[in-house]
Amino acid sequence: MAAKKQRAEFPFIPRIINPLKAGTAVIFAADMRIRESAQILNENMPWLKTEILYSLKSASDYKSDRSTVFIFDDTALPLVDTKKIRRNNRDAVVVLLSSNPFIHRSPPQPAQKKYPYTAKADLVFAYSTTSLVPPLIITSVVRAAEDLINIRKSSKVRRFIFLVVDDEPRWLSQFLPTLYNIIGQRADVMTTRTYEETMRFLFGVEEESQISSREYRARGHGEDVVFLIADIFFPKGKQFDSDAGRDLVRLITRYYPRIPITIASKAKEANDFKDKAFLLPKGDPGSLQKLKDYFLDNSGMGDFLIRTQDGRELHRIKNIHGIYQILFAAGKNSRKGRELREILESYAQKDKFSTWLHMHSYRELGDLLRPKRSQGRQLISLLKKHLKKEISQLSATPLTIDGAKVFSLQDLLDVLQTLPPERIQPFSDNDIISSWLDRKGYSELAEELRPIHGAGKRLSETLMSVIGKWHNLYKQRDLCL
């Protein structure tokens, strides 16, 4: 009797955006609300060890071989020896959670002049007794610190970075929780507060005249930036309220035209950028929801949108199968086919295919297509060839959890029901489950799972509840793969 032919399988290699996880959060603060927010970290970042310190000596003398986030308030930070902390802790980020209204709304220079201790912090956030209470922002504070650690480490893994340029800590505290809920573990966030700091990050220089037209891609982090959110007015040189945003938009448009720009400002000058950027009236009711919708439509994290040059939406595609099908229409020798090819050519030039593929966990395919600069039917043929191969492998690309191979949603539910929660947790911590679901075409389910982190029986039950709900919905739509 002939032996049964073994089914070919293709490995799923998840993209871990932060290979170096924040290992410890150390809180030394007079404000009890900050200390109590440690419980929120324990619930939402179970991989994190949280320590609350009560003496100045224990804070300044703290040593750890893990990446550590030090969180201080306005009372504690002036007292601690942050130079010693950085010497004793190789991967450390010092964070100030400030309740001072002047610090909330001030650029770094005036804040440091009036309150010198603010210069000791790597990151400054605002908190209050009303809308910006510590429990609502603490996870974003630690995640921003973790992102900073990984960006500083310059991991060889290609990064995706949302660059946020704003000099006021109060808006960062309001904005980052919404941003992190959208991106999950798919991208990092970098915050800069001055023109010079932004130039160093993007181009590796402090002045425009220093930008090398040949070397700028290698010197800065601009190649990794996939989205820019910036105010118009922030410090440049000795001008604390300069319209540096105008220069920044001009430089991004020249050197990195693929990067979508959002101008977050209520100033009337924002209207000058309406043809180059998405305008977000900062602080207006509903503004963050509008920004979420814009992110999903323009960062590669949501649907693959095909638009005309004047912004008219032609196609909204939810998965790789839909992109593959639209390529046939683009290959036709007709007016619509030619118009579609022109649009897709511009998309290829702006890396929109590779960015969308990366964001939906087709890491190898995204890397393969990124350097391609084909045109016309050659581009269409190239895309069809590689997408067809990827699609043919999807049904044979399992998610392996503790040795158990998952090929379908039902398989996933069975594994979640049988495995101990501690075996499942690492796959939730790094959004590996949602990444695999995204790759399989279950983008809506992946989106709902992304903000879910936790430990123990509660985590398993939550995952099974959400996945079970969507499993039934997909079956009703006859989309269950």
C-alpha cells in the first residue's frame, strides 16, 4: 500500500516589532494615583514586572539587567540621581508624569528653564485629576518607553514608526492611548518636541543644509517612518513658537513623499496644508475617531484603498485575495485598465503594496516587493506572480502554539480550550495570534483582538469569546477558510 503523501507546510514567521520587551516598570512617585496605576500595568502588560519604591536611595541605587522604565512625578524626579540610574541600567528610559499645568503646555526649553528637573527625563507626559488620570494613560507611557528602547537599539528588523511631533505633553497624553489601540504591536511610536530633534531622527542632522542627497536614507530613521503627525508650531532654534511644521512638511514632501502627513492643529495656518496633509483640529469632539479612520485608510493597517488622484475612492479591498483579483482588471487593455495601472504604479513607487503586506503579516512578501520599481503590465505581472504564490500557501501555513498546529478558526478555538493559559499568553503578548489571523484574511477579528492582553483563565476566556463570535459571523458570510 502506497504511503500517504505528507501535506506540504509553510512556516508562519511573525514579525515582532519590539524584540526587546520592557521587563520592569519602576514607580517612585508621591502621588498615590500613579502608584495605584501599577495594577493597570499588571492587568494589561502581564509580561512586565512592576515595582513601587518608597525611598530616594532605593530609586537612585536601583539596578536591573532587564530593560526598565522609571516613572517619576514632579516631587520625585528632582530628587533622584538619573545619571546613576542610567549607569546602572543599560536599557533604561526615565519618564516624568507631570501634574504641573505649565509643563503640560510648554515646549522643552521654557519648561527646563523654569523647572530644570524636566531635562532629566527622556519622555514627559501630562496627567490630571480629570480626563488624564494615570490609570488611563499609564500603559501608553510604558509602551512609548519600550518603543524608544527598541528604536535606540536599531534592531535589524525593519521597523514601522509613527512619528509624532508636538511640543505639548498634554496632547501626547491625550493622543497616544488612541494611537496604540489602533496600531497594537504592528508599529512603534516616536515622539519629538523640537525641529532639531525631529531632524536628527529623520535625517541624522540638525539643519536642512546638512542633509546629504546621497546618504540621508542611511543616516536617519526616515526610511522606517510610515506616518507623520505634526503640529505647525513647535520650537526651532531659539524660537519657541516657530512655524517649524511648514519646513518639516516641505522636507517630507521632497525626501519622503510616500509618508502620509497629518497636521494636528486648530490654527488658521493649518488650511495652508490642506492639499498636502490631512487636517486634524486638535481637541475637537470626535477628532480622535476621525484620525483613527484616516490611519486605517492610509497607513496600510486597514483596508487596501485604491483612489484616483483627486481622492475619489474606487475600490476598498479587505484582504490579499481582493488585491489579487483587482490586478486582473488592471491588466486589461481598456481605458479603465490603463487608469488603474497608473494608480498602481504610483502605489508601487510609494511602497504602498509592501507597507500593506507588512502590516497584514506578509513580512517576506513585503520585503521582496519593496525594492521593485516596475511599471505598466510588467508591474501587474510581477504582483500577480508573487501574490498568487502567497495565496496558494495560506491554507498550509499553520500557527503553531506549544506544538499544536492551527490551520483554521475551529482549530484555534480547540487549542485555546485545551492549553494552559500560560502557554497561550506569549502569543497574545506580541499580537502573534492577531498577526496570523490578519494573514489568513480575518482582519476584523484581528483588529478586535489586538488591544486584548492579559494572563490566566480570564485571558483564555476572553480570546475564546471574541474568536467564537467572529467564527460564527464568518460562517454566516460563507467566508470561513
